[in-house]
Amino acid sequence: MSNTPMDLFAGLSAVLTGIDQSKLAPPLDPINIKQTYFDYAQSKEGATFQQLLDIFNKNQALPSAQIGNIILNQSGDAIRYLARSVMLMWYLGSWYDPADLQKYNSSTPPTDPLGPKAIISSEAYTQGWAWSVAQAHPMGYSNFTFGYWSQQPPSLEDFIGGGS
């Protein structure tokens, strides 16, 4: 196991999203969205982001479910809601402020839906994992070749890795 900050972020992200690390951080990655996400989260939540990586680093030998439990249930609100922001970042390509997410878990949550604080980049939007999980693509953008719709789509496992 490598302990570079990027490797820790990719491993943490795999735990949080359920998407195989090799899909989130492939060896050949011309878009390098993981670096964009890493830099964005670090710029928004520097010290807490480092704590999140440290918690993952300390526990990365444990099964994913245990790591997730530690992060989301045992590490306090700052870590819990930052982890949720990281999940949303990977899936939607948008930044949801952890403090805003926390408001929705109060005894009197806001009644309005929560919108993102920012769309991280146009690449983040097109690379959001919600598209792959839905086995779809954003309007006006596709990596597929013309006529792909005439065939059955690949399995979800082909998109996100791992097994069921």
C-alpha cells in the first residue's frame, strides 16, 4: 500500500463511493480528475481534509465496511460531512459544503433542496460517476462511438469495477 496523499485519496474515495480504485485512479488518465478533486477538497477543507486522509491511512488495512463505519460514524461531524462532500464530488462533479450538508441532519432541517456551492469544472461534470452508475452520459457529451445505443450496455461492473 502506498501512502502518498494521492494514493490515500484514491483509496479513501474507493471506500466512500464503492467504485473500484483502479477506475477512480487509472494508471493512464489523460483528464486526471482525481487531481482536480484532491486539490479542490484540500483548498476548501485543508486541515479537516488532512485528518480524513490520516484516518484512512491509519485504518486502510481494515475491510472497506469497517473503514466506512469509522469515517462516517466514529470520527465526528467535521470528518463525517467532509466525507459526504467527497462522495458527492465524485458522483456529481460538484462541491457541497460540509456545513450545509450538516444542516440537513438537524432536528429542523431546511425544507429547500440543497444545491451545490460550485460545479468544480466542466470536466468534473462530464466525469461524474453518477453517469457511469446510471450507464448513461451527460447531454452533449459521450465517450461512446456512434450507434452505441443499438446494443445492450455493458454491465455495471464494467463501469465501476469490483463485483457484486
